[in-house]
Amino acid sequence: MVSAGVPILRSLNSMAQHAESPHFREILNAVSKEIEGGASFADALSKYPEAFSDVYVNMVRAGETGGILDDILKRLALQQEKNSSMKKKIKSAMTYPMVLIVITIGAFFGLMIFVLPMIGKTIKDLAGEDAELPALTQILMSISQFMVSFWYIIFPLLFGGVYALLRYIKSPGGKVKFHHFVLKAPIISKIIRKVAVARFTRTFSALIGAGVSVLEALEVTARAVGNTVYQDSLLDAAKRIKNGEVLSRIINEREDLYPPIVGQMLAVGEETGQTDKVLVKVADFYEEEVDAAISGLSSTIEPVMIVFMGGMVGLIAAAVMMPITGLANQIKG
């Protein structure tokens, strides 16, 4: 609408009328009032960080200063579309494995608490209370008996442990340790790294292209990259740039976080003065890599979970069949 010559206030009012979320509608109306009161568009947006990130605010501010707000808003719309698409793909890819995990845990508790005790009672009725059962059967029967006797303790502890873990991950110290862990975790670490690199290159290129200074762009990107390890590396890069170092060389030193192509393309951008255009291509490349990795993740986790579920059921089946087979042999004998 802005690119078509519609004034900001009119555009905001129109968006507010068509907003599906009542909360977002209130924010848009509040932003309109701020602008009517004399605030700049960027300053008005900055008062609602829950809706508009640092990236939005800084790009809009640069667009207002340079007189290219319509172009900046187009870039923001494109970036939002890319980010939203990536989040949806990651969420979609993780939904099925999580459902499998929940089903597996539910099946385990169901078998151990309801099915195995009934089968165990039948075996004891047939073989007698003093019958010597196979070691595997005895172990699973003991676990089952414990779970039946203390389920009212086990479930609260289980849910309490999950809740405490999630709270810890959200804490500052826990978040840092968790982000270090996921960068080393098997299977998912490659995806996490590619997502972080894609976010860095996409956000940084958008800010640079909007006319934001390199230092400010790095600081804003650091807060938007989504991983504290990458955030610290970008904030450190900003400090070193203040001392006269070159970004491409700094990035090249962090081979543990950034693939060589990122530093190489940054160097090309610095030499040609087209850093934003060069990094957009890098972002496109890594977003495609993320898509491929996510597809591979689903195909990797699915058979692993199926094998695990099959193994669990097979273990319980073996524990049940071993004494039954023994009884059958005794009867034949």
C-alpha cells in the first residue's frame, strides 16, 4: 500500500480493520495514535517489541532516513515470508517424530501397567507361585509391579521433571548450555547450524541493504539469529570491527560455526560493495539446504522410532513367551 502512494496512517488503519488477531489490531491502532502524536514510524514500532523485532524497527528507521521506506517494507515482507516458511517446515518435520515419541511412551506405560500384570498373573496361575521364571521375565515383572504400586509418584515426578527441564532451558544459564548442546547433538546439529547461518545471512543482508551500519546490523542480527552461541560470536565480531578488523576474516576464523563459503562470500561483498546482494544468495542456498535436511530428518527419525517401538514390544513379548514356552515343554514332557 505504501509503495502505491497510500499514506502510512491510512495503510495502518486499513491493516487494523482486516487484522484477524484482536491483539494485533490493538497494536496497529496504538501505532497509528503514536504517529498521529508526532512519533516516527520506527519509534512507534519500537514501543511494541512483542510484535515488531529489532530487525523491523532498525530497517524501518533506515528506510525513513533514506527515503526508501516502500522498498524497505517490501524487503521486510519478503524476509517475514521466508522466516515463516522455514518455521512451518521445521515445525511440520518435528511434529511426526514427537507424535511417535509420545505414542511410544504411552504404549510402554500401558503395557507395563495394564497388560503385563494380567499376563503375569496368568503365568503364575499356570506355573505356580514358586515357579522359577526366566531372568528377563522376572526383571520386567518387577518393573511392572513397581510401576503399578507407585504410579501416583512416578507420573508426577515424570511431568515435574519435564516441566523443570523446560523452565531450566528458558533460564539464561540453561539456554546457553542447551544451545551449546544442540550444536553438538547428533542428527539435529547440522540443521541447527544451517538454520542459524541462513538467519544470519538473511537478516544481516536485509539490514545492510537498508542502509544500517555494519556495527548496528551485527548487533541487531545477533539478537535475531536464535542461538546464543551464534549471538555471542556476532557480538564479538562487532567489538573487533570497532578495533579495525574486517568481518570476513573474523567469520573465517570461526570455522566451527560458519562454513568457509560464508566468509568467502562476505569478502567478495566487501570488495565489490555488494555485501547485501551476495549474502542474499548465501541465505537462499542455506534455506534450500535446511529444506533438504528437514526432509532427511523425517526419513531418518521415523525408522529409528519404529525399530525402537518394535524392540520394546518384542522385549515384552519375549518375556511373556519364554515362561509359556517352558510350561508347554513341561506339559509335553
